[in-house]
Amino acid sequence: MAAADDAHLLERLLKGEQQAYKELVTAYQSAMRVVAYAIVGQRHADEVVQDAWLSVVRNLGKFEGRSSLKTWLLTITANAAKGRYKQNRREVLLDDLPSPHGTIGAERFSPDDGHWAVAPYAWHQDTPEALLSEDELRNCLEHTLLSLSDLQSSVLVLRERQGLELEEICNLLTLSLSNVRVLLHRARLKVFAAVEHFEETGEC
Amino acid sequence: MLTCKEQVARSSDYLDGQLTFRERLLVRHHLMFCPNCRRFIRQMRLMQAMLKRMPQAPVPEVDALAERLAAERRKGG
């Protein structure tokens, strides 16, 4: 949403216009939930989002438009999540769960010269719309995202679906840039492997 | 010259603009000569585009939440 749209929406929010809140929730709640999920996990994510909304409403008057409304909302969500957060996430940070369809790992390359031993399989469609028109592939993608660790899937969704910059993800989740890069790369390779498997076999 | 394995290892950084100028050139140079890696990168981009377009689950009870937040605002603001 552009700054001018933000400003207009903000004006209506400050007046307490219900329709404006509906637009706000519809536009941003999914992204807020991903941020909460990344920090506190599945179990508490919804509570954190509820807390964050209340905090948003109470602090609306302080929003100065120095960041986008989206960035501001996500920062409030991250702070609400960190307030609840008790376990030590660093332990699981780089845990790499095995994915049902594996990844693009070392076994795909020749140990002698590092060239592809099993070349990437050519997908049947070359537009995202055509690929997504297959219900089974869409379900398979959802399923694969769920199989990733909380942090891997969150980072991937924040980057690809929510379009955040890597630096924003680092700030929200208090992760180093190198960790975000590792998480993102591992997540992508697993999703890639799942799509490839689906294209090759028709199965998830 | 990068190997395919090295190219794949750098692929996310390449797509995210995180490589140094020199590394970026190395990847481009490899892609120029390697159809398999070109296919890999093209399909990585396709996967990114798919994730971007995946339908989001609708927010449950959006009206009730909007009503509550608007009321909270009118009460406090």
C-alpha cells in the first residue's frame, strides 16, 4: 500500500470507522500472523496477533508515517511476540528438518566435477498461474510449507508472499542476515524439490 | 568457473541480490554456458512467483474483530 493510501486509511482508523478496520485486518493480518508464528510458534501465534491488534489501536495516534503502515504493524507484532517469548530459539535456529521430498542436495551433483548428476527436471508449465491451476500442486505447496521448520517457512513466506526485504526480516525476527540467508535458501531448495517431485511423478 | 553445485549454493543470494559484483559475474558467466543451471534458476523464479500468488486463507471473523477494534478506538481515542 502506498504512503498516500496509508495516510487516508489512518485518518479513518483514528475516527474509529469500522470499515477501515476491516480493510486493515484483511490487508495485514496474514503477514502479522507469520511474524508471530516465527517467534512464538503455532500455539501462541493467534494470541500474539490479538495482543498486537489492541496495541495497534492504542498507539495509532503515535504512528508518524516514518515507516510504512505494514512495517509498523509487523514491528508491533514482533514486539508483542518477543514479550511472550521464553524459550531459547537459538537452539533450533539452524535445525534442518528433513523434508518429505528432500532437497537439492549433494547427491544431485557429481562428486568428481560438481556438475549436475541428475539434471533439474523440466516442469510442465512455464507460468505460475498455469502451475497453480492444478489443485493438487497447490495443496502440495501448502503441505510442503507446513513440513518446514517454523523459522524456515516463516522466512520464506515473509520474503516471497509478503515481499519483505531481507533486512526487514532480520529486524523483525532478530536474526542475523547470514542466518536469514541460510534459512531462506534451505527452504527454497526444499520447496523446489517438492515441486520438481510433483512435476515428475504427479504425486506430492 | 563455478561448478553447478557452487552455482546452486549461491542461487538464493543471486536471486536476492546478495552477491558481490564479482560473484554475480561468476554466476552469470556460469549460467551463460550451462543450460541445466539456467533451467534451475528459471524454475526457482517460477517457484517464487507461485508462492507470491498462492491464495491466502481468509481471515476468520474479520467483521467481529473490526467491530471490536473500532469500538476500542472510539472508547480510547
